[in-house]
Amino acid sequence: MKLYSKLEITQSDTPELPCCTQNLQSNDEDIELIETSFSQASNIAEDERSALYYIAGYVAFKENIGVDLSENATPLPTEGEYLELVSRGKLSHPPSDLFDLSMYYYSFFKSRKQKCCQKIFLEAYEEIYISTDYYFEKIESINRRFSNCFFKAFVKKECSEIKNDSQKKNTMKRKLDN
């Protein structure tokens, strides 16, 4: 947080991005992505599912959403089995509805080309949530946590790729200079 406090960004400094000014309901492409997010969730790779299970567990912990892991409860899904092998502090196992919701949200996030504004994603997550029969008391907070996690992973990946590209260019430049 100390680093963020050093930044002096005011509202006038931030450009208004075209995707932030769009309304979700007026964008047919986003509506179609919402509709396909349910079917596309089944195409998520196993390692991504494990990561989503972990993220859903984080959200469950932060929002104090418990799951029953007694003998009468449903068995742990394959995606969550690895969590038994690692130390995860106070991290919770997410309810299956929350895990499913995370996959629908991630499917939308992954499918949408423009990732410039959280507003559209939160609106889409609300639409996806409404389309399910799930009920969570603090859904706005849950949606924001999922969005923050996905954007954090996206930014890390993009920064890593930019860094790798920069290193490759510097290496090529040094070779050409020699």
C-alpha cells in the first residue's frame, strides 16, 4: 500500500477507455459471452480448475462462507484434492455452488478480449449469478473478489510477457552490437 500511496493519480489523469463507457446490455458480444460461459466452463483445463478451486476457497474464507466436509458431505472434487497436500493456512474449501460460479466467471473473463475495465466484468458476473439458482448474501463483494483475483493474474501474466519480450530484445541488441 505504501507504493500505491506514492502514485499521484487524479481522476483527470486517467483516460476514459471506450470499454468503460459501454453498457453491458448494449454490447451483443458480451451478452453472447455470458450465455456461452456456462458451456465453456466445461472446457477449462484441469490445472486452471485447481487454481479456481483455490481462489474460490480464498473467497469462501474471506466472505465467511463455509462448506460441510463431514462424512455425510459430498466428496472433495478432483480439483480440490491437491489442497489436502499443501499447507493453506485458514483457507476454506468452497461450497460447490461457489466453485461452479468461479468457473462461469472465469470462462467469461478468459473469453472477453478487452480487459480494460472492471465495471463490465462486475456487470457480467451479476448477470451470470442471476442466471443461476445460487444464493449468496454478499454477492457484490464475492463478485469483486473474483474479479480482483482474475485481474491480478492477468496483469502478472502480461507483465511477465512484457519483461520476457524486453529481455529478448536486449539480448538481440547486444548480439547485433557485438
